[in-house]
Amino acid sequence: MTVVDERRSGAAAAVTGKAVAVVDHVADGDTIQVEIGGREEYVRFIGIDTPEVYGGGECGGTEASTSMKRMLKPSDRVRLVRDRGQDGRDQYGRLLRYVEFEGRDLGREQVRKGWASVYVFDPPFNRVRPYRRAASRARNGNRGVWRECGGF
């Protein structure tokens, strides 16, 4: 992974490695909108999938979104981290990034709380092992979707 000088343009850093962005809003449990380098971008968290809240919704979708909204508020500054083993954007044009806030990987936090499953797209992402450990603990602890919906 390339570390980029964050004093450079936030938009350039978002594309190449690490960047700091300001949260505009939480779209759902695994997607946020941020302002970076004067542009608005949607960011899809690498390595997780949460139940849907749109298009009819799924069991746990509202709770997954609420969980993310408790962790992130508008105007919070987050670190976006690119995984060189993954595409930079998804099919909808969203940035694909790990999102860190106050030293915590928020994707892993969603998995740990039981509101996200580990989502591996070919090839596996760099943080897959700690994410899978967090998922196992959530399942064994009957947290989140495991408690409310019987699992993913």
C-alpha cells in the first residue's frame, strides 16, 4: 500500500492511498458520503456487507445503519485507506476503502458488533483474517444479526 502525503489534494490522495475526508452523511451500514478535496464522494467499505435498508429492506438493515450512525456523525474526519489488492471503485462509482475513525477500522467494528458479514471479492482483501475473527466472535456471542435475525 502506498502512503500519500495528506497535505496534497485530498482527492488525489483518495485515489492513490490514504486520505482524510469529512463525513457528510451515513447512507447505510456499509456506505457513507464524504467531502474530499472539494468533491463529494460515496465510499463503500471494503470487506463487509450489511443488510439492505432500501428496496424493501432486510432484517437487520435499519440496525446496521443505526450502528454506523452511532460511530460516525456529519463533520467527523475519517481516514480512507485504499487496498491495492482491490479495485479503487465499485460498479456504481463509489470509492472502495477501509474507513478509520479515531484509530478504529469501522468495517471491522460493524462485523464485530454483528451488523456486517465479511464480504470477500476476488482476490481476498488485506484485512480478511481479523475481519473473519471478528465475525466468528459475533456469531459465537450471538450479537447483531445473529441475535435479531438468526444470522446472515
